[in-house]
Amino acid sequence: MTLRWPRRLSGAALVAVALLLFDPQGARAEPGVPDPPNGLITDRGKGEVSDADRDFAVKVRLAGLWEIPAGKMAQEKSDDPRIQSIGRDIAAQHVALDQLVRDAAKKLDVSLPNKPNADQQGWLDEMRDAEGEEFDRVYIDRLRAAHGKIFPAIATIRASTRNDTMRKLAQRTNQFVMTHMTLLESSGIVDFAALPTAPPPGAPTGSTSTAQLKPTSSSAGGTPVLALVMVALASAAVTVFICRHFLLGSRTQGSRRSYRRPQGRYLGS
């Protein structure tokens, strides 16, 4: 009996080590939070590539072109170890993501830029001119705002693209962006009040509108369905009343005609 427990413990330890070796991402995932299985998505370059797909690939490439040097500046200019760690992790992960988007673009013959756009270059200039806590604020706010803008674009491409390579790129990019947003927010200095507000809810995109789903919607000539139902019920009640009235009346008259008063010994008795 005393020898079985060490064997069981060693077996459990081997299983844990195997999980870490074969699925390091899954081993680090939070309990109960699913990790998308990227290996189940094909990457053969099959399917139509839309203009939106090409624009998405360009956006992913541009993100790396300015966030990698921004992360390097965070490691050099910030006095906060947490900001330095965030910059190091995001820069390193963008190197990996940049390789993914370049591989996808090569497979799909999509042209990619080689330098940041004017806005991104301006953000990098801001960071170069800032020092200390001001740098930390600029770095965190600019990157958090940028990730918030590309996040909806990722969802659109992941849900609508016809190309399997672009679909896989969108799924992988989503995992990177979610990680980066979490890292940036862990700094504790994100100005959430300055982020763009969500647009008001619009009409459903399906073929059925909300007006068609309402119980008081018009069925013909603008007459509410509920009013038509009430009229129909009232008409049915009147019809039943009239029918019962005439039926009972005819039965009463018939019974009166067939009835005869008794005669003979019953009179005056």
C-alpha cells in the first residue's frame, strides 16, 4: 500500500509534463476558458480573396511595423518594470504575427507595406519626445486605442471571409490582439473614458425586421392585428348569441303548440 502512492504521484507528474510539452498554450489557459484549436482550420489558399481580406492583411502588417519599434522604446525609455515587460512581450509577439501575415500574403499574392502610415509614424514621434510617466501614458493609450480599432475588423473577416488562409490568419490575429489588450490594461493606466464609445444598436441585419416581429404590427391597411382579433371574437360571440336565441325560441314555440290542457275529471277537482 505504501508503494502505490509514489507511483501514482509520479504518473500524474509525467502527465502534467506531457501537457506542458505538447500543448504549452493550453497549459497556460485559464480554467474553463476555451482555446481555439487553430490546427483544425485549413491553410491552403482556397477560396475567393476579397478587397476586405486584402485590407485586413495590410492592417495586420502595419500594426507590426509600428508596434515593434514602440515596444523596443518601452523597454528603453520607461522607468516602470511593468511597462518594460509589456513592451517586450508585445514586440516579440508582433514579430511572430508579422511572419504569419507575410506568409499568408505571399500565398495569396497580396501586396504589403514596408513602413508605418502617417498616423502611426506620428505616434512613434510622440513616444520619442516623451519621457518617464508621460511616455508610459502615451505608449499605453496609443496601443490600446489601436487594438480597439482593429478588433472589430478581425471579427468581420473571421466570420465572413471565403478564403481559408485568411480565415486562419484572422483567428490567430484575434488571439494576439486579445492578449495585447489584456497586457496593456494590466498596466492600470488605460484611460477607458477616452476610448471611442460603441455606436447605438442598429436594425437587425437579417431578412426579418423588428417591425415584422412585433405582435402589434399591421397586417393590412395599417389595422393592428390585435384589433382584428378583437373584432373577430366579438362577431363570433354575437353570432353564437343570435343562433342560441332563435334556436331556443323555436323550441319553446314548438313545445307550446303540442301542449293540451287536461279535460274531464281533472276540471274542478
